[in-house]
Amino acid sequence: MTVKLRQAGWYRAGWYMLIGASFAVAISWLVRMLYGHDRYAHFLEAESIVLIGMFVLPFAFLIGLGCFDYWFYWAAGKPTRPEDHSSHGAKTWKDYFRPNTDHKVIGIQYTVHSFFFLFVGGLMAMLMRAELAQPGRQFVDSNTFNGLFSVHASILIFLFIIPVFAGLANFVLPLMIGAPDMAFPRLNALSFWLLPCAGVLMLASFFAPGGSFASGWTAYAPLSTTAPLGQMFFTIAVQFAGASSIATALNFLVTIITMRAPGMSFFRMPLLAWANFSTSLLVVIATPFIAASQFFVLLDYGLGFHFFDADKGGDVLMYQHVFWFYSHPAVYIMMLPGFGIVSEVLSVKARKPIFGYRMMAFSLLAIVVLGFTVWAHHMFVSGMQSWIRIPMMVTTAVIAVPTGIKIFSWLATLWRGVIKLDTPMLFALGFLTMFTCGGISGVMLAMIPLDIHVSDTYFIVAHIHYVLFGGSLFTIFAGVYYWFPKMTGRMYDERLGKLHFWMTFVFFNATFAPMHIIGVNGMPRRVADYADEFATWNLIISLASFALGLSTLIFAYNMVASWRGGARATANPWRAMTLEWQVSSPPPVFNFDQIPTVVGGPYEYGTPGAVHGIFGPAAPAEAKATPAGTHTQPPTE
């Protein structure tokens, strides 16, 4: 046991967390004693211990698990240790439960972890819809309901949508650009293990005195600065999730810029690489703003600052400006990777080059720039200065242009293509329709009079779900089905995949389309009870939502059963051209036996003899070189 407590791993992590808890108690006692708090009573106060513990315990866990061992060894001035690759690659299932430097293992860790939180957040949604099936109180009181919708939204945004895209890209991107790994493998491992810390904090808020954080995922001040202790669980959890996002984004940027295979110029990169490059720029620039907003809340709450206390000279609207300067670009952080996934799927399944490839790449960068010009359209009813409304309305309408370019290019790619309607393609087509609907309602909300009319109604709920569920989640499902053979070496059950799509598509629309109607008619969002006139629609919505939840269980069963016993996948079951499909399924530990050389574009379907990459020297010998992929299993239908 002594040896286990000294070696990096779960035993040491538990031991260090006990030490961390003791440290939190000691720090609280020492500071309160020095400042004379409770001089005639005691120097221990539970709330301060919990606040300190929320920072100390995650770091104690991460240090004990071994995430910092190499860096601590280096910082101590010890000789550089030779890399024995003992923490690289997965030999057993246990390797997925410890820090690992293999980007493919980290990608699967991210993806599975994110889907766990999808089901947790989905269960909260089911409980909310059960409560809203009829007017009056059924299962939970109003405060618990407030906590449910707050934790539901926060988990699905910060612990599902953003990380799952990072997981898929972690697995695919280095393979796609011909790199042996990510630029910073240890930072990559740490960026994943920060996420469970954030997830545990958010869920633990339900056990806090006064209940979980209940101010919505936006955590508006001064509500969040005067809320019970549970609010601080959100405030601190966001810091860990944000640090994970920034670390991952920096890793992607450096990997894409410096580690592309020979011959892969920026305009030979697949659009998934462009999408993650653009997303990473957004993350690095925008995420510090949400960190700042939550640090302001923490300082107001824990140390008595007055950033948002109007009586003491604070500015309440400042919180919204800082928060939304991150959170509207965050919508594109949750969308741009999906754009890249859809581009890959549509081109392969239609057997056609992407129409307007360069314009598609430039439109991604245009969204990055314009995404920072529209934040205040979330504040049309906040009481902000009226002169800023019109410019924000205009920029919000303008940002639809690069998105419209992408929709047009995808449709042109499909035109007269040889379309194969399998599960990834169905979800990609479902994305096109659902995201377009969400985009149309977004343009409607850019118009000031309509925005004021439907603000804080179920119209807003419908819009955000058409964008993030019909948009992001449909692309996530498309990506998981598309790369499932490459990640696992197994084929999924196509019949279950198609059943999953059609149930999701039908019941998604049955759940969220009626919300536009009751929203326009005045039903407020974020309420546990409502007027009797909305009862019929809410019952229909709740029943449809239960069926929608059931569809995700079909997906889970298909993934688990196929991973355990599905048919063996060939190296390139889709006959794709990009480099990740030119190695075995699953890929070798270090990706490539030979570094590939890129000699053509990634989407030259229909061009006789077209090759994206080769394993061998470039021209003049490239005509005789081995096309990438022929050293592994031959591609099949």
C-alpha cells in the first residue's frame, strides 16, 4: 500500500485529496485567526473551508494522479528523464483511467466522458419535462427546478458540446494532417483531466446548503453574487473547464501550424483542420473573458468586492458585457468544429469535391472575426444604451452571410452527387435542415422589435436548441458514426444507427418546434409552473421529449455493443481520401510507419488517379510512390 501511495495513480490521488482537505481547513483557520474573525467564538467557518477546498482539492487530485509529475521533476532542476513512452497508448482498458499522452487515447477519454455528461444533462431535462407536463407542482419545487435547468444547461455546454468536439478532433486531427501526435502531449493529458474536476463540482452543487446554483448558465450578477454557496460551485467549475479549453486550443494551434506533413499547405488541409484552427483562435481570444466574469463574481461573493454592487459604485451591466463577449463567440466554438465534420461527411458520402473550398475556409475565419461584433444583441432588453442597439442588429444580420455561404457550398456539393444515405450522411443532412431553421429564427431575433417581444419566452428556448441540438448534436452524432470504425476497429449496426437518426429527427422537431408557438404567445421560460392555456402544448412537448431521450439509449446500446462485438472494420470503409483513413483501424500507436507526403487536395473525388497523400518521397518519384493506405487493408465499400 505504501508503494501505491507513492506512485502516481488513483490511490495517491485519494491520499493527496485528504492532505488537500486538511490544507484547506488550515488555511481557513490561519487567515481567520490573523484577521480576528469570530474572536470570541472559533476560527473555523464551513463556507470558507468549502470555497478554498473547491480550488485545492481538484489540484490535489490532479497532482496525485500524476498530471504534473514530469513538470515538477523538471522544475526541481533534476536531470531530464529519457522518455520511455510508458504512458503512451492504451494496452488495457485501465489505461483510459489514467493520464495518457497518446492523442488517440485522450480523444476517446474526451468523447466517452462528454457523452456521460450528455446523459446526466439529459436526465435533468427529462425531470424538468416531467414537471412541466401539467400545470402545478408534480415532482420538484421551484428552487430545485431552477437548479435543474441551470445545471442542465451548464453541463451540456461546458462538459458536453465543447469537450466532445475537442475529443473528436484530438483523435482525428493529428492523423488527418500527418502528425505523429499533438504538439504538447502532456498538456493534452492535463487538459482532459481538468474536465472531471469541473463536472464533479457542478454536480456537487446539489449537496450545497441552499441547493445547487440556480441563476441559469449565464449566472447574471447581482443574482449570482447574492446567491447561496451552491453558486460558487458553478463559478469555480467554469474556471477549470475554461482552462481545459484554452490548453486544448493552444495545442491545436501549435499542432496545425507546425506539425503538418510535408506538402500539406494550408490550402491542402481538410476543412476539419480549418474548422478547429478557427475554433482554437476563438477559444484563446474569448475564453479569458468568461474566466474574468466568474472571478469578479467570486471576489464579490467571497471577499466582499463591489464590482456589481450599484450602491457601492459597481456596474451591473458590466457583467453582461464581459460575459457575452465570450458567450456569443462560444456559440461558434460550439458550431465551427461541427461545420468541419459535416464538410468531411458530405464530400465523402456524395463522392464530390467540396464546392468552393477556399471560400469555405475564408468563411470560417470571417465567422471568427464577426463573432466578436454581436455580443450585445443578447442585451436588447437589459437597459443598456439605446444607441448600440442598431449597430448590434446590423452585425448580427451580417454574420449570417458567411454561414449562408457554407450552407450554399454544402448544397452545391450535394448537387448531382452519388449520395450514400447511411447514418453519418443522414445526420449531416439533418444538421443542414435543423441548423438552417435555427439560423432563420436567429435572424428573426436580431430584429429589435421581435427580440423585445419574445425575450425570456420559450421562443428563445426553441432557438437555442435548434442551433445547439439540431446543429451541434447532429454533427456530433455524424462525426461519431463516421469515425467510429477508425476509433474502435469495429463497424456499428447500420439499422440501429438509422433508427436512432429517424427517432432523433422526428421527436426533436416534435419537442422544440411547438416552443416557437407558445413562446410567441407569451409563455415565459425558466418557470416551474405556467398558465392553463399552455397545458396541451406542454404535454405534447413532454411526451415527445421522453421519446427523444429514448433515442439516445439506442445510440448508447449501438456504440457499446458494436465496440464489443461489431464486425471488424477495414482501414478505409468509406473510401475516403484524407490521411486518417490511410492507416489501419484502429491506427498504430504512433500513427504512421512512414511520414506521409501530401501531393494533392483532400477532396478530389471523381478525378481519375487522384491521391491526397503518399508514403514515400515526393516528385519526381511520386508517380511511383505507394499511395497512402495501400500498405494496410485495402479500401472497400
